[in-house]
Amino acid sequence: MSIASASATLSTKAITRSLMILACRSTSGARLPSRMGIVFGRAVITLALLPAAACARQEPPPVRPIEVQVTPVVQKDVPVMGEWIGTLDGSVNADIRPKVEGYLLRQFYKEGQFVRRNAPLFEIDPRQFRAALEQSQGTLARAEAQYEKATKDVERFTPLAAQKAISQQELDNALAAERDARGGVAAAEAAVRQAALNLDWTRMTSPIEGIVGIAKAQVGDLVNTQTVMTTVSTVDPIRVTFGISEREYMNRAARINRDNYATTERGPSLELLLEDGTIFAQQGKAVLVDREVDVKTGTLTIRGFFPNPHNILRPGQYARVRAELDVKQGALLVPQSAVSELQGGMRVAVVSADGKAEIRAVEPGPRVGDLWVIEKGLKAGESVIVTGLQYIRAGTPVKVRPAAPAAAGRAPQ
């Protein structure tokens, strides 16, 4: 007992004794004022309660344990996945442009439908091109007649020149006329072929198989070689383009730059997460790595292809692309709900051997499914708290029970 406590105890005893003496005098015949008696009575009661109050402050009731759910730290080999934002586009996109100028006469296809190769799309008024073809055919016929005459002249003049019946000059002129007529025939034939091509080009067809877009020119429009009529895209397979950061590239540059990495044999498989959160049924392949890092975005372009047998995917869609980059050996996994952020750091609550909560700073790694890889701060088999974290402080007694599978999280198979 301290000196102050001892002094307080002695003073209390002295006052109590004095009050008792006064009380005895009162009962023996000494009269005390009634008000003074009331004061003495209250003082006696107060002094009697002081020890009990002091004892209550010195002995607080025990803290009740907080009930929490826990799950063990799991150690297993897990794949390390990368995820990027990608853009879908046709593996081939063909802009349909006229080869000749003229008025659009008709449209054959239904916009947005699937078309086969060489399927008719548009027709330009062919009348002027048919007339040009007929004119070139007439020119060819005249050239052929001239060539036939020149050939016969050579046939007649050759024996006459041998007999000295005509001069050699006349024979040379006949031979030159024959060659000139032969050239005229060749030029006329080329003009006929060109006119026939122009006539054929009035009927525009699809150069590839795919989905044809909305027409950008209407019947009656005057179109020329600069007019884009529509676009046809091959969507099976469909192309996905996404970019990886320069750091990601440097971490895997050795693998990317090895021989035949970006091929269907050795390139990584790709998964496509659609806008509704589902995973596309078909797996794709990364087949192309660009030659340079974009100085504006700091990313390196990657291209891959996905089979698209039912034309579900369309050009212009945004999708998340995932790929397995590596396998982390013996990774420590905890549910994401067990990790909380405090002042820029990540922490987990662990149940110690004496049944109390212990707060630890951890260094998290990549996320794997519903779990989080922990690089530093935990050991395999330790129990981490997944519910009731808002009530937990360091040293708080806890009553543990196993967490439900949904709260414990799940790792990918």
C-alpha cells in the first residue's frame, strides 16, 4: 500500500471514530441539533461506500470474446493470370468501292447479313459501259481487217520481190504495214478487255466471306472510285487487339522474342470475358507482337484470334482478355475479404495461439479467382479472420468458427 493510500485510510478511520463518539454522546443525553444529525448520518453512509467504489474501479469485469469466422492460409501452385482491355475487329475488313463512276442502279444484299464470297452487293447503271464495249469491239474488228489485208499483201509481194517484179522497198513497206496492223489488233483487243472489265465492275461483289454492313450510298447516287459503299468483315475467326505495358513486356521479353513464340503452337492461350461477365466459349491464341512500343501510351500491341463459329462476336466490341502468364509455386492464398487497407498498407487479422487477434502487415501479390496471393507476412496453416474485422483490435479475445465456403473463397482449378 502506498503512503497516500495509508494516510487516506487513517483519516477515514479517525473521522469514523469521531462520528461514533458524537453519536454516543447524543444517545447518552447530549443533545445535538437535528440538522447536524442528518449531516453526520450522510457522512457515515458515504464513508461506508468509499471502499466498495474503490474496489469496483480496481477490478473491471472480463472482456467477452468476439465471435469471428476464420479460414486457414492455403499453400498451393497457382497460375498467374494477366488481364487487359481488348478491342475486337474483323480478321479481314474489306471496304467496297466502285471501280468505275456512274449512278447506283440497285442494291442486292440485306444489310447486316452474312454473305459468301462473290455474292452481288450493288450494281451501277451499265448502259454507257455496254456501249463502250460495243465500240471497242467495232474498233477491234476494223483492226483485224487491216491486219488481214496487210498479211495478204506480204504474201503476194514476197514472191514478186524474189522475181524482181517489184522493188525491195515495196516489200519492206508491206512488212511494216503488217506489223503495224498486228499492233493495232493487239491494242484493240486490250481496249475490248478493258471495256469488258468496266462493264463487269458495274456489278460489285463481295471479295471475302463475312458480315456486310449498312450501305453508305443509296440508289440513285452518283458514285466514283472514292466512294465507300459498305464494308464486309470476316468475323470467323475474329481478331482481338490489346496492349501490354512496357514493364510486362520487359518481364517476359525473353519468352516473347524466342523463335515461333507468337504462333498457334507456342503462343499463349487467351480467354475472352464478355461485357455481361461470362467467358467466351472458344479459346483464342496470341499470334502477333508489334515491332514497337507506342510512345503515347507506353504499351506494346498484341493481336490474337478467336474462333467465332456463330458470329456472336462483332467488330468494335470491347472485351477483357486474360492469359496465363506463369505458375507461382507454393503460393500462400487468403480470401480477398480477409485483406483490408489501412493508411496505404495492407493488413490481415490472424488468430494467435492464445486465442487473441493479431494484426499483421502483409505484402499482397496478384489476385487468383476469389483469393489473394500473399507474398510476405503470413505462414501456411495460420488462421486468418474473414468476418467481424470491424470489431477486431490487436489483442482482442476471439471465439472462432470455420468460415463458410463462399466466405473462404475459392482458387481456380
